[in-house]
Amino acid sequence: MARVKLTEYKAKKLLFTSLKIQYEGYSFDDASIPFAKRLSADKKYVVKVDQGVKGRMKKGLVVLQVEAKNIAGIYKKFHEKGYGRIIVEPQIIYNPEQERYLSIERIRTGFRILYSRHGGIHVEDKANTMQESILPIVTNRSKDKSLYDKELHTIAAALGIQEEIIRHLHDFFTDYYCSFLEVNPFVLIDGKLHILDLAIEVDSTARFFARNAWSNEDIASHTQSSEEEQVVQQLNDQSQAALSLTLLNPRGTIWLLLSGGGASLTIADEFYNLGHGKELGNYGEYSGNPNEEETYLYTKQLLNLAFKSNQKKIRILIGGGVANFTDVRTTFRGIAKAFEEQKTQMKKHQTRVFVRRGGPHEAEGLSIMKEWLSKNDMLGVVSGPEIPLNEIVKRVINQS
Amino acid sequence: MLDIQTLRTTRKHDAIAIGSHKGIMQSMLDFEFLAGYTEPSLKAIISTGTKYVKLFFGKDEVLIPVFNQLSKLPGDISKNTNFIINTRSARRVLASTQEAIDRLPNLLVSVIFAENVPEAHAQQLINLSQENNSTIIGPASIGILVPQRLKLGAIAGVQARQLVASQLFEKGETAVFSSSGGMTNELIRSLANVGIHLSFAVSFGGDRFPAFSPLDGFLAAEKDKETKHIVYFGELGGYDEYELIEHIKKGDITKPIICYIGGTVAEMFATPPQFGHAKAMAARGEETALAKTKALKAVGVHATTSFSTFTQLVETMITRKSSSKKNTESESRLKVIEGRKASLFVNSVSRDVGGSVEIVGSELLKQAQSYSYGNIVMSMLLGKRITSKPLGNFTEFVLKLVVDHGPYVSGAVNTMVAARAGKDLVSSLSSGLLTIGPRFGGALNQAAQHWLTGTITDTTPDEYVESLARQGKRIAGIGHRKYRSDNPDPRVKPIIAYATILSHHRFIDFALAVEKITTEKKGNLILNVDGAIAGVLLDLLEQEEQYSPKDLQELIDIEFFNALFVLGRSVGFTAHYLDQRRKDEGLFRLSPQEITFTKL
């Protein structure tokens, strides 16, 4: 994994603590709203879905001026739309014309800062007011920091705020290994900084260096994932290998067991480019040399999803490039074990399996699979790297 | 900037591995063997746990030395290292790369294999690379390949058969670049299948900020005279391709480019998905595969979002060499590799050659006729033929001197007790040998440690004695039950004479200086036989066989000095066994008077 979005609640907690501002928001993820009692009856609140959704205001996932007693009802409505996590904050009254915009993105050569005196939900319409500065990378090895200071000054002057604020935001950004940070909007009321909406993407690979400042629970996820996807997520968290599974179409007819980042993408693209994207049930990868047991458990979850599609005919593609280190024999044994366990169901769904894969112990792996598929009358194509990646996709489509 | 032609023409290019990834290193050695190299370019491994890593070069095994830190690397290796394959974990990547660049003056290219290196560290790697004009490829890269010359990393495959099938020993005109490791191999292989050969290939790695960016790669290809075409597999996510476009517009890159940007399938997802590689997520519009492809097409790149179209473009645009011709040299070398078998042990002592025994490289019978017993023993103990005559003579002298020290010592007593209990020869001898340890017979090794440490750490003998005294420790090699400074052990003088004929003898000098201090305290604290033998052996090994202090320390660590005692004294124990069996006094038993009972 790489760039992941924190929940707004976690993002604000981290940033506000770092800026020494007290944070008065709450996060809820169940209908009982246990914290509601602590909320004041005289105050008005903002209630927002906190699952990393873009354009929430336009999608009706933000409710303003809410009394504490009505929060539970709003939560229920959001829940019916498929959301489960909300953030509740005291409503702040300000003049919308004061809304300003600032974002920081980590780029190759440093940090791209975008900023404007005109922020808010319609920021895209005000693109012409947006300014850009690039902050250079400053480390303890760097000698010259003047460019950094100069850019900082420019940004602060343009926004009409203290340089210290920009410096703090940037320090926070680097301390927590952020990849992207967007404050839209922020306002100054009586000289005091109010961050109204905040989005932060952190670099998941840097959690150790960021002193474990966030955990998996702080990562915003858009929708409730299926049980099978959750099991694979857990499997991945506990494994050295990289296992991922995303449900694309619960009624899909083509199900993918892919490995290797680039080859997986190429195969999936090919289905999409040939106009068969809608038939894909899932996307996902098993990579990084998973063992037999892990591959078996992974395959089981994929089969579960495939059977739930209720499709009469199912196609499974075991596809990938020529692995450097993932053992084809070991992983194919795991897959064959799951197949063996589920063969009655597979036959019921008239399953046909296609294979294109290479790597260590390729010959043994392919022959294990070929033998099993022939015996159980599910053989589509079993091939090593002698046929191109796109060719196997054509074979699957032609037999669908 | 990376100059490919330099890589092709540099005759010798030494490499080291930081982190020990056997699969990758073996594939590099296989490549070089298949290319007809006479020795591997991999000179050292920075890792822990073992002293050597055993790899194949062709069908023979070679031992690549392991050092636990970069700072321990011998000077000539540090100086000659041009290439690094770094397989350390993500957390160690930045620090280890920084150290390597600081320490290795002639470093040209480092390949970083680890995935999950933080973006912030990648930014610093880019700075390091630019400031030091040293190419860093990766993170998450499987490496760089120049046909017939260089394979740094897993690139093009890790199995010898795959390397031959990918025709890496034919020079070509097509540069292959990819953000995906697997697709790098896939492209190389599929080009080979249609008879297209490489000028060079680089795997950039699937991270957001590859230290060696696509732009760096394309500029190197532009500069490279051998390269006529560029084939590129890119992915959605990041802005690297826009940097390329800027330079194509400026006319910095003019060679024809065929490219496929993967990731159109992302359009099917409701929210931007994260694919396998860290950078493969298009959070913003211009990062999508479609947007990038469109922008590349606009500047004349043969860009497509479909792999099928991509392969068709490659086949029609690039003139192929005849594909049927096989490289017979690499094919025949492959047969050598495929017939090999890993050994279970490595040894330098002896072997069987056509039914007769060979000891340290020459036939035993001949040696028995021309060398002394001492020479043969010492050569075998050191695992190589010694050249020093004095060392051989001294060994023989020592073997005689330690042969026995009377029946009273622990080892002899145990041998005799076992013999009288009716045990056989081997059991009785073993019972004696098993007694040898820290208090009995182990003094040689301990004394050697004292003289070595004292000498090489520049401690004065006074300080050394004082520090041991403070810790309440005895000094092994010093002290005798009977002999005193005014009544010296007659054996010591002839022992020391073997060292004093040498031009330098710092170890025995140190031992004697220690003796001078200890005898002032107490008359019987003289240099004893063990201490004298240890000192003389250290001097002989240093002066006559060029052993470094590090080599000597290793001998101490593996109990080499005690070995002489064990060998010599076995004669004594055996004699006592035979003697007891001849006398046959029956089972030995202590009487109650000989053991005092006391309550705790």
C-alpha cells in the first residue's frame, strides 16, 4: 500500500494536537451515539460522513445546524445510504467570503503548495485565484534554506496569515510522513485559525517512522466492504505476502486470481479495453510469495464471491507474468486445495478455469493445475509464458 | 548522468551486495558465467550470520566473503566497487544507501530492491543521487541490464534457462523500461520471442518517486548510440510522464517511443483504487492512464492503453534480427549450469583424487616422504600448505613437548580410571580428552588471547596486568607450581628461541614483559610452557605466514591453539590407557577417608 486517507476526525486530532489547538469534535460509528450526552443542548453542530468521500456537501453527506438530540436520526439516515462513520463538530459561524484554501502535496522535488484566498466547496470554480509554490526538501544535510524561507513568506503574504502557521503545517506534514494535506476551508476569526475541513493522506509505508501515529482503524474507507474482502484484508495484515481483493461486480461472470503488480493490471485492462469490463467480478492480487495456506485461504474467499454471483457459468482466470520469487508450485497447490474443497459448487456453476503463469517450479505448478482441471472437467487453457498476457484474455472471452 | 556506453566498455566492474539475497546474487553470477566471464564480479556481501555465502559460478562453487558492516570492507574492494545490489529492508534503505555513497568512491550505480520505502526517503535518495552524481535505481526495482555486460538485480529473471531464453547475450537496439518488475521481464522475454534484442533495460520500480525516473532513463537512451527505439511500460499514478513530455517538447528526446500506460481498468471503480504498486493510484485526473496516454500521444509518442495494440506496435515498428539463430555459446554454458549440484560441505583440508589421498593440495605419500610431521600437521590445521620451515619445526617440537605431563593431571587420571573400569581404548581416551577445557589444557588458547589483545590494543604490559588484577583474574600462560624465576622451567628457553630468531617478535616480547611484572610480585609467576608456545606461535604466524591480527583472532575463536595440545596429549593418554590395561589392577574406588563429608 502507499497513500491512504485518514478519517477527518483522526486527521484533525493529529493536526490540532500538533498546532496546540483544542479539538472539540467527536467520531461515532454506531447508532447508539454514546457520546450524545456530552454534547450541549444549546449548541448547534455540524454532522458529516467521515469516510473519505469527496464532495460531501454536494452529495448531501453534510448536515449543518444540528441540535444534539437530532444527531442519532441523522446517523440512521446516513446508515441507510451505506455509511457507518460520522464526525460531529460544533458549528462555527463565519462569513463565507473569509474561506481560504491551502493544500500540500509531496512531489518528486519537494512539496507543491496550492493556496487561494477564495476557498470553500466551490473551489474548483475559482481555479484562477489559485497560486502555486514549490517548497524544496530541507534535511539536516541541506546547506541553503533561503529558498524555503522565501517561498514560505510568499505564501503567507498571499493568504494574509502568519508565516508561522504555514511553517507549522509543513512541519506537521513532514513529521507525520503525509503525502497530501488539504485545508478547505480555513478561516481566521479575530486572528485565530479555524480549520473547518481537513483531508490528509499519509504514506502507509512510513507508519514506523511516524511513530505509529495512526493505525488501520484511522484509515477512511468509502463503503462497507464484503465479508470476503475483509477476510483477505486481515490475511494481508498478518502476512509477509501482499494479498488484496476488491469486489467490482457482485454479479460478475469472470473472476480473477492475479499476481504481480504490472501483469495483473495489464490483464484487467485487457478485459476493460475489449469491452468486457462489466463481466469482471473482482480485482485483486496475490503477490510476494504467499505460502500454500495463504493462497488456499485467498482462493476460498474468491470462490465464495464467485458463487454468490448466482451466475450459471463462471470463468476463473489464474493469471500473471513470470514470477521472480513467487513459487508457482506452492501457490498452485494452495489454489488446487481450495478448488478440491469446493468442486461440487464449482461444477454447479459450470466453472471453467484458464491459466497463464510462469516462475519458479512453473512446470510442476502448471501440471498440478492441468491434471486437476482435466480430471474435474473444468479445463479451459493451462499455459506458461509461451502465450502472451493478452492472448489468455482473448481465450477467456471467446469461451464466455 | 548514467552513461550506458561506459557500462559496456568498462572492462572490469566490481559489485557488492548489501543484504544477502541468494536468488538475486546467483542469477547475477549465472548471467556472467553465461556471458563467458572468467570470474564473478560480485566481490563481497554486507550481511551477518555467516563468513561466506556459497554460490555457483558455472558448475563450481565459489565463496563470496561476508562483512557485517560496510566499514569492514577491505580497502581494495571499497575502491573498486562500481555497483551495488541493495536488498536491505525498506527501513534500512535510506541509511544503507547514504553510507554506501559516502564510503565507496567509485560507485556508479546502486539498485534498491525493497518495496515499501517511504516517499520521504525516496525524495532524499533523489537528492543523494543528484548531489553525488551517483545513479540510484529504485526503490522496488529489479535492476538494470546491459546485454552481455551487466545484470544488476533480478532483472530478466532468476533462472538460468530464462536468461538464455530471453537472449541476453545478443546486442540489440531497443531500450526497455518499466515501472513494474514483472513486466520488465515479460517485455524482455516477448521481445526476444520475436527476435528483438536489447540495447539495455531498466526497471524503475513501482513507487511514486523512483530515484532513477523515466526521464533519467529516456535521456540515457537518447544519449546511447546503440539505442534506436524505446519501449516503455508505465502505469497510472504520479506525474513522471509529464516530465517526459516536457523534454520531448523541448527536443531533448527524439528517438521513437512505443509505450503502454496500464490502468484504464481503474475507470470501472467508483472511487480511485490502489493497485499493486505504491504509485498505481490516480487520485487526481491527470494521473489516470487515459490522461497520460493522451498527453503522450499529443507529443508524438506511440502510446496506447492496450497491451495488444502495444505488442502490435512493437512488432511492426522495430526491425527484428533473425529470430531462429540461437546463441550456441550461452546454450552450451547453460548445460553446465543445469548439471550442477550444491555440495553439503566446503573443505580445504583434503580430498580423494583417483583413489589416493591429497592433503592441502598435494598427494599424501609424497608429502610423507619429503615433509616433517610438524609441517604436515600445521598445514592441515591451517587448511593450507605452510611455507615456513621454522613453523614446521616448531610444531613438531611442541607436539613432542606436550606429549605428557605425568599421570597426576586430570585428563590422565580420568583415562586411567576409565581403563581400570574395563572400558575400551577409544572410551578411555575420550574420557581423558573430555577433561580438556578452561582449567586443564585450555591455557594455550587463553594465553594467545592475552598476548594478541595486549599487543594490538597498544596497552602497556603494566596496564594489562593491572586491569586483570583488578578483575581478580589469573593470567593464563603465567605461573608454575614448581618453577620460579630463580629456578626457571628448562623447557621455556628453547621454546622462546624459535621466536627470537625472527626479525620481529612482538607477541613473545609482550609475554616476557608481562612475566617481568608478575615475577616482581611473586617468584613463581613465570611465563610457563603454554604461555611461551602461544606467544611464539603468534609471532611465527605473523612473520612467517603473514597472518593479520584479524586472522589470528579468528584462529583463537576457533580454538586452533588448543588443537596442538589435544593432538600432542592424545599420545600421553593413549600410553596411560595401555599401561593400565597391562597392569590390570581392577576397578578403582576411593575410600571414605579420601572424601570429606560436610553439611552445607
